[in-house]
Amino acid sequence: MGQRTNILLQIEARNGSHLNQVYHLQWGCRKYMPMAFLHILSSRYFKPLTTDIFEHFAKAIHLDGIEVVDKDWRKYDFNKLEDCTEVLDHCDNNNGAMVVIISEGAKECLYPTYKVGFLLGPENLEDESPFCRWVATNEFMQHQPRYKKEYDDIFAHAFDALTALSGTQHLVGKY
């Protein structure tokens, strides 16, 4: 019952190792996931040099209402749409997901790079399968409950502008 969403987080270290985490959000629809990403993005400015990238960003996503889905997700590559779809098929989800990929810079002094993508869940989909393509922020917001077009379009535009200024790559379309 209710709106159930997921965040798929992949953190890639400069040595090639990676950490995958999947999170469940009960009532995590609408602006909650984009706001969680902005929290993660802003945390890059507060990472101590001695802190491991995995530890830092895994802690950055621990916000109220976000719970870890405790499974082994190592075999998946969240850069691949098919892998994200397979992961989400194992999750309790009806309103979509956000995928975040953080890649550590080649040099220690560089900030990591970010990719963010949104996937539509099965609720209110008519002519397509859930999680079958990356959607833009405004399309994701349109499929959330109690959508107020005039406010959420402004939010989606502001979110896209902020993330573009940070160099975040938005995943949109089929990959």
C-alpha cells in the first residue's frame, strides 16, 4: 500500500572497485528522490580526504525514511538499463526509481562525477513496461501521485539546472 520507490546507488572507486546499494522509500514519491540526490551531491564538498569514498557516500544517503534493501547487488552494473530493471524486479516498487552513479575522480584532488536517471514504476503506466527507459525529471514528476504541473515543472527545471551546473550527466532515453 502507498507509494513505494527505490534508489539504486553505485559508487565507483578510481581503482575500479565498486559498491552497489539499493534503498527502499515508502512514500518516497514526487520531490523526495531528487532532493535526496541534491543532498548526496552537496556532500561532496564535505568529504574528508581520509574518508573512503564508499563510506562517505553510503552514509550521505541515510536520510529519514530511506532503508537499505539488504541483498548482494555486486553482480549488477547500474550503468546498464537491463541490470537496473532486473534489480527493480526484485524490489517493492510501484512509483519508480532513481539511479545514482558516483565515480571517483582520477586524481585525489578532483571531485567525483555523477550520473542520475529516473525510471517509471508500474503505477499509471498504460502502453509500456515499467523501468523500460530512462525518463527526464519532469516526466518522472508527472507520473507521481498528486502532481501539480505548475509547481513540479518549476522544481524539475531547477533540479536539472542545478545538477547540470555540477556536471551531472542525466540519463534520458534508451541505453
